Amino acid sequence: MDNAPYHHSMQQEKYPTSSWKKEEIKHWLIENGEQPSAEAGHKIVRLPPYHCQYKPIELIWAQVKSCVAKKNTFKVADLKILVQEALNNVTEENWKNAVGHVEKIQKEDAHLDLAVDELVDTFNIGIADSSEDELSE
């Protein structure tokens, strides 16, 4: 689930926020008929807003839209049927592929992030070293 503001702008009821205490969130989940994720065997991963490349649902949604576009009659009456058909065609294998692709991108980006951090660290050290050298002259 991402934290993009537009995903939260039309909420009718009050949803938990990061300022809520753990007990308040548990109470809200129980009141709304949901189990806390850990008890249900799930892990919630908060993703940065506007980073669709980290979200497998975006790949699945693209698949659904492509399927609808290929058969589109441009009649509103047909749209619901086309969307339902496209959603029904999404397989467990599609999901596994989407998740695998996203995990690969996340690992690549994490590796690049570490490389950039190392480069920046050496750059900062280089600046500090040259400043010290200039002072000692």
C-alpha cells in the first residue's frame, strides 16, 4: 500500500494514521471486521508514494487495461463485462511474475542506493581531506 495523498483524499470514515497508538489501531481493525495482519499471516509493507515500479498491482492493472483495450467496443454497457473478463483472466502465475519482477527491481535499486551512498561517502571524505591539507599548508 502506498502513502500517496490522493489515495486517502476521499475517505468517508476515519482510518488509522501513523499518529494512532497500536491499541487504537487494533481496536479499529476489530471494529471493522479485519484481523491484525500479523495474526492473519500477512506483512504490510509501506511503499513510498509515486513509485509504481515497486507495486505488483500496477503490472496487473496494466494487464487488465490492455485486455480491455484489445476488445473494447466503446460501449459503456460492454465495459463492465470486459473488465470482469479481464480480471478473471489474471492468474496466480501472473501475480507470481509481477511480484518477482518488482522484487528484482527493488533489489537492483537497493544495490544502486548503496553504491551511491558509498560514492557520496568517499566524496565527502575527499572534500574533508583536501580542506585539512589546505589548512596545514
